[in-house]
Amino acid sequence: MIPFHLITGFLGSGKTTFLKEILNQHSDKQKIAVIQNEFADAGIDGRELQQSSWKFDLLEVNKGSVFCVCLFSDFRDQLRKFIDECQPDLVVLEATGLADPLAITELLTDTELKQRTYLAGVWCIADARNFRLVKDLKATRNQLLIADTILLNKSDLAEKSKLQQTVTDIKEINPLAEIIPVSFCR
């Protein structure tokens, strides 16, 4: 069974920075399949990752969220094919910042996918400095709601009182998630 990790977080929170940390620490030890999902037509982050020296397989899914009905069916087929071709040890999906990822369970309960993968973890990256601006958005709330672990990124840049309020706000949404204050998603 291949572990499947989901990375969520609103725009600019540090999702790609976290993905780079994963690749930096694990790409020489494990065969990693990366799925980059961007709302835009072109994958900027995917191109940046490909220019690195890390070894990984990349699937780019652009023009919307993989959790949206408009892409969901096609993405499920793409994911099956990608896993078959790559034979990875680990799959990491970086969702678009606008994603409402509640459909992740539906994706991974697909008959073929559930025989090969399992949801190993859901990481949500929250921007400690700008969280209050996005905390009431449905996508942000759902990203936090399904997370196992929440990285409170840019914690070094946030005022202590703002950081404490952000932790309180996050715990109201998801009291069970582990919240880890970090800088540069380390």
C-alpha cells in the first residue's frame, strides 16, 4: 500500500515550501510521486520543482481544483495511471489554495485506488500573519477541518498575541489536529 499525503492551505501560505522540504529530506531515500494542482492554466510551482536536483515524478493538474466535480472524475483516472506508471513509495498531492478538499475520502475509496493507496496524512499550512483574512472562507475552514497536522507557517513573523489568537481560532475549527508553529515550513 502506498501512503498518500495531502497538502492544503490557502494561497501564499507555504504549501510549495513544505513540499520542497519533503523532497529535500526524502527524495534520495524514497521514490516520490508529486501531484501539483493549480487553479491557473499553467503550473508555475511545477516548473520550479522540475528545475531542482530532487528526484521525483510529477503530475500537474491545472485549470481548477481536483476536488471539484469538473475535474474529479478525470483526476481519479489520471491518478490511477500515474501510480501505475511511477510505482512510487509515496504520493504527495499539493492542492490548489482554493481547494475544498472534503472529497479526498471519496477519491481514495475508489475501488482501484483503495487497493493501492491509503490516506496517510492531511497537512494544512496556515499563514500565521494573514490567517485572520481567510479564516472565515469555506475552503479555508474545510482545509483546517480535515487536517491531521496544521503547520502554522511564518510564526516567526507574527506578533505573539496574533499567533495565540490564530491557534485559538484554529482549535475552534479543528480541536483534534496537531498545531505546529514553524518558519519556512521546517
